Amino acid sequence: MRISLNTKLLLLLVPVFLFSCASKKDIVYMQDIEKAKSYDSSLTFEPVLQPDDLLSIIVSTESEEIAAPFNLPDIQSNDSDYRGLKTYLIDNAGYIDFPIIGKIKLGGLTRTEANNKLVAAISEYVKKPIVNLRIVNFKVSVLGEVNTPGSYNIVGERITLLEALSQARDLTIYGQRKNILVIREKDGKKTYNRVDITTPDFLNSPFYYLSQNDVVYVEPNKTKTNSSVIGPDVYVLFSSLSLLITIIVVLAR
């Protein structure tokens, strides 16, 4: 059976179309977001303080002299990130050792709850204290099939999963978009959670915002796993040739 030139061209184009159609659903983020349920913009996120968090706490009152006993003295640090900051490390039990007050448990509280607890405790000694509390070592780690894996320090106190992936310069073409692992520690226990960023539903999930010290792992897809033995280019070539041969055999019958 002779195959015409047009048929040959068609056979060459079919694998391209098949591969492109098959891969789109696995690669595109937040597919059909226009048809999805509305994102609940009223949802708010606030980090929960946990052991090993480094806190900057500054107390102010109407008089600097009155506030002074509640503030640590200025310490010269070799670490440029924390130079000039008055910092407190939350211990494994969730406590910090605060001037005048002594041991006070902040672990397990949100930043606002911890701030209010300090204000209440300091108010027993001075009137109308103002407490400025923030986490200064907020970081997340992104590993696996991303272009720049690593740990990233976050300037603010919240970051979305998409922003973290952007920090790592996005997923590679071989990263699984439907099965991203987020490892999170909560109440002293590690939790393991899967996120599908090809669907817009994850915008309302508890893992849209990352917590401090979260670890994001992007698994390799089947193409990368299979190609690890013979090389990605050879694997794709074999797959294309196999599909092409199958189509030729079917048409030649």
C-alpha cells in the first residue's frame, strides 16, 4: 500500500497535536478559572507562632524611660539581617523570656493573639503600652522539579504557594502540577498535604498561603522518571516514533 505525500505529512503532524493536547491539562495552572466558584476574598491568613521562630518585639509608651526596662539593649550582631533588632527565640515549649515579665508562652498563638497577650501582661506595670511584634526569620523551602530550588527568606509574614514557586523561578516542564507536596509542622507534628495547582479550587484551600518553615516538594512527572535511564531527548524521540509507527500500521491495514 502506497501512502500519499499528504498522508505522510498528516502522520507527522498527528503526534504533535496529540502530545500538545495531552500535555496542556497537565501543565496549565488554574484551568477554567472563569467557571470556578468565586474566590473567598474574606479569608484571611495570619501566621501561628511556633518553636524556633525569631521574634522582634519593641515596646513603646508615652515615655521612653518607662518603656526602656521592657526592651532589650541594642546588641551588635555580625548577621546583617538581624543587626539592631531586639529578638527573642521561641523555645521548644513555646516560651520566650521577656524582660520584667519573665517566661511567657507565645507558641501556638497567632501574631495578633501574641501581641495582645504581651500588651495585657505589660499593662500590669505601665499604662497603655504599644507592642510591635513580628517574625524576622520567616522562610519557606522549595525543592524538586523547580528551576531554582532552595530556602527563601520572606520579608513579610505571608506568602502564597504560587509566590513561593515564583521565587524558585517556576516549575520545570517535568514537574507534576497536580500533586505538589506541602510539608507543614502543626502542634509539634509534621503534616503531609497534596495540592493540585491545575485547578482553581486550591485558591480556597488551607495551603494557598504557606506557613513559616513549610517545605514544598515538586515531584517529577512520568516523562522525567522514565527518561532518567535513557535521557529525556531519547525518551521523547522513542515515544514519538512509537506513536507514529502505530498510526502507520493502522492506516496501512
